[in-house]
Amino acid sequence: MIDDASGEAYLSRQPILDLREDLIGYELLPQADGDGTGRHLPADAAMLVCAVYAELDVRSALGRHKAFLRVTPEFLHDDAIEALPADSVVLQLMPEQAPDEKTLERCRLLRERRYSLALVGYEGLDERNSPLLTMVDFIKIDAGDKDARQLLALAGPLARLPIKLIAQGVKTRDDFMRCRGSGFQYFQGYFFARPEIVSGRRLTASQANLIRLVNLAAHDADTNRIEEGIKHDPALAIKLLSIVNSVAYGFPKRISSLRQAVVALGRRQLRRWLHLLLMTPVGKAPDANRTPLLQVAALRGRMLEILIGCLRPGDVELAGQAFITGLMSMMPAALGMPMDEIFEQIVLEQEIVAALQSYQGLLGRMLALIECYDSEKADECDRILSEFGDSGMDRSMLNACLMDSLRWINAGDES
């Protein structure tokens, strides 16, 4: 097996969601060439992917969610593929020509061993994919450049087959709704991972109250004032009590009042929790695994926190600022307003403001790194990593940081 294979590639990831916009898994693609194009992996793909799985403990990080992995013909026929856990991966096939009998037999064998298969790049029935239709569980169709009529023409003939359809390249809300109406069950694209500001959106009363509470906590206001603010939002009060009484916090006795909850949680943790709630769309519970925007924000915040912890061990205050920086970087999309307007309403430390405005300081450079990582800009990632010299920051650390962050979110969901 390739030595330190996880250090040779950036781990591209993109969430895949169902009709309710609940997360079902990620497409994970080691980008050995770093171009972020999603093209075929190199000839040693089986070794690379299996090494990444082993070294980064991907199965543990993803929990109950599936990992969708693209495979080359070399990968498909390599014995190393069976080192991957059958119950947690989906092997994505990208046939460029009609499959031969050896390939069909390999697919049958993998199916017998309970591996799930998917077809990628489906553009209609032809000699490349028709022999595989009875063996695959998923079919991916690129929906980004197709209208409703074209999508129906592709999805309609597949409707009676026991196959789940994944719309790939979903970039806008209109794309999402068009694909839903065409019979797709799962969705993937930058609409979920790179949300844009909705122009003209106004804050709800609940969001305005959350901003007021964030500011009170930032100014270390009197507990009575914070408690009074929470009382005005019954749903928030119930959620706070359920959070502090959860197994995750492990307080020795049950907390039954809002005042006790605020004191027990502490200002730093309260601010973090309130920032997370601000990311939650109106009418949805603040569940990082169910809301794509919240999930991206929580992942980014946690990754920044871990990276700062590696560079500045023991600096709890800076680590806390890193988490808030990650969350705040997604706030324009969550609140539907420019960052400058958000700064006018939410009290933030100057280090966080500088990072968000112009990528200044250590927090700013870490934020720039994570944004390049999320956008699969390998060259930019390498350039920023070089700024940290012999600190130990490298591709391997970023991939491991991603796995730790996914594990953290998964643990929070299960608690």
C-alpha cells in the first residue's frame, strides 16, 4: 500500500441529500492531481482510496452516512476494493465503453458481497449502461444544464426500476425544485454546499432576538438580562433546557430553570450555541446533520477550531474565536444580508472581524485555507500551507481535520 497516501491528495467532499434535504452521505474523492475537476482518479486509485479510508478512519467519521466513491476500471478489479466496508460505501461506475463480461462478472460478485453500485453520467440508455441497469442501486444524472423536459425524458423511463435517481450539479433552488418534480430522490451540488445570499430577505423576530442574545453574551451581560431574552422565545427556552440536560453535557443533576442553564453552559458555550441557531432556517430544528447550510457552517467552525488547536495548543480563547469565525463566514447566506450589515448588528472580537473582512491574522489565514479547501482549489491550499513553514500543516492534516470534524458532528447527532 502507498505510504502516507492521505498526504498525497486533498479529500474532496460534497453532501448528497434526500427529498427532505436530509443528509444521506457524501461523495468523497481524493484529488491526487489537485485540480478539483472530479475527473477519473489515477491508475493507483484503489490503493489511494483504501489508504485514505484506513488512515483517516472515514467509516467512523461518517457514522450512519454513506461514502460515494468514484472508481476506475483498475479500482473495480483490484482486490483492495474489498477492504472497504460494504455497508458504508457506494461504488460509482463511470463506463466509457460497453462493459465486457469480466466487468459484469465483477459487478455481480460485488453485489453478492453487498456492495452498492451507482452509474455516473447517465445520458440515456445505450450500450455502456444497459447491461448494468439490473446491478446498480443509484443512477446519477447531471441536471445542471437540463430543463424540465430533458430531465423527465431521462428520469421517466427509469421510474419503474428499483433504482434511486441522484440529480448532480444542482446549483440553485430552481434546479432543486425542477429535479424534485422530475422524479429524483437524491440531490447533490453547490446549491447545498455554497449557498448564496437571498436578496431582500428580512430578519424574523426570532433571528433578531438571537442576535440580541449573542450581543448580550458577548458583552458578558447580567444573567437576568440573558434569561429574560430567552423567555421571549419559548421554543428557544425549551431547546436550551433540552441541550443542557442532554448526555453530551453530562451535568451531575438535572437543570430545571433557564437561569441555571445559562450559568451552567457558560458565556463561551452559550455564544457558540446561539451562533449555530442563527444558521438554522426558519421552522427547522438546529440539527447540523439535517440542514445543509448549518452542516457546512458547523464543519467549517470545527475545522478552524481544530487547526488553531494544532498551531496554538492550550489557547482556549483563540480556539473559541476560530469556531465563531467559521460560523460567521456562512452568516451572509443564513441571514440573507451582506457581512458589513451583520457586523453592525453582532458584537465580535476585532480578530474575528479582521479575519472575515480581509483574511487578516492567523484566523484570517486559516479561514482562507478552509475556503480554498471547500472549493477544491488545491494550488491555493498549497500556497497558504507554505506560509506556515515547518509548523506541520499539510494536506494530511487538513484531511484528518475534516474527518475529526465529521466525527464531532456525527457524535452530536447521536447524543
